[in-house]
Amino acid sequence: MSTDPLHGRGFTLIELIVAIVVLAAGLAGIMLVFTQTVARSADPMLQQQAVALAEGYLDEILSKNNAPNCTANSGSGPTRATWIAVGDYNGLDESPPTDILGTTLAGLENYRVQARAETDTLAGVTGCKITVTVTHQTDAGVRSVLVGWRMPDE
């Protein structure tokens, strides 16, 4: 052990370089994880918006009258505000989505809503199977498909 106060204390240049390299590698790994997380952080919000859109459209469709042939158009008008039957929604394809009066929903311009109604059987009862599909046009991973059933009105 050296008694000289200038020797024997502190770090050598090699030790400092090794410490800097180790810290740089650790920070690079942390930054990689951070950038991937930030890049994907909007996905849950986009998915939740897609689900909310699908729920809104499905609720709207289920509130309409249902004839025994659920794919038949009632001829009630060209806009959703005048539609009275489930069949009026068969083949609906809206991009961007709108409210019932036809006004584009602000902030949701990148979504596409499709609806299909078809006659099907559930637990031995013939009714109308309604499928609403919402997709995001710039993020293919965002997709929501909801299915509802409507029995014929008596």
C-alpha cells in the first residue's frame, strides 16, 4: 500500500472507461424499451374507441324493429335518421363514422364501420344475427367485432 496521497485513491482511467461503457449499454437498453412502449401506447386508446363505436352502432341497430326477414330493407329513407328496421342497416359501410344525423364524429375519422344482418338460429329460435365490425384505417391491429341477436317482432 502506498503512503503517497496522490496514489491509491480514486479510479483509474480504465475503470472509468469500463463504467461509462456499462452505463451506456444499460441506458441504450432502457431507451429501446421506452421507445417501443411509447410507440405502442396509443393502441389501447384506439382499441377502446373502436369498441365504443361498435357498441354504439350495435345498440342503435338493436333498438330498431325486426321483421321475420331481417335482411329486408324497409325502404324508410336514405339516412340512418329515417331507418326503422334492422334490415336497413344490412350492408352499412361508413368511413368516417357518423352520428344518426350524418354528422362525422370528430376525432374518429380514421375508423370504418361495417354492419351486416343475416337470418340465423340461436337456441332453436330463428332471429337476426347482427355483426358490427369497426377497423382503424392506419393501424391494422385495431379491430372490434361485436355480434348481437334480435328476435322477430311479434
